[in-house]
Amino acid sequence: MGSCLGVWSWAWDVGETPYAPPELEDDPTLPIVGYYPALMICTAVMAWVWVVVAWVGGME
């Protein structure tokens, strides 16, 4: 959904200087622009959700 709304292009806009070697840039065959940054963000969010749920569940 973020790529449909242009969120990833805004979030990862670092100007003219490339921030990664060309071989690590987005693969045009992937269905989502910014797939790898989105994957890292979603993984971090889910890890925090897991930690919070485990912490709250352990308070009983």
C-alpha cells in the first residue's frame, strides 16, 4: 500500500547521491518498489509487537 501512495519514494529519498551500490538497488522484477526497506521496517514493527504482547501477557 505504501508503494501505491508513493510513501516509500518519499521515505527513501536521499537526494542525488546514491546510498547503495547498483547491484543492491531495487530489483525491477519485484512487485513492490522499495521491497527490501519495507521488509526491514515491517520486520522491526512485528518484532516490537511481539515483544509488547509477550510483556503484557507475562504481567498476569
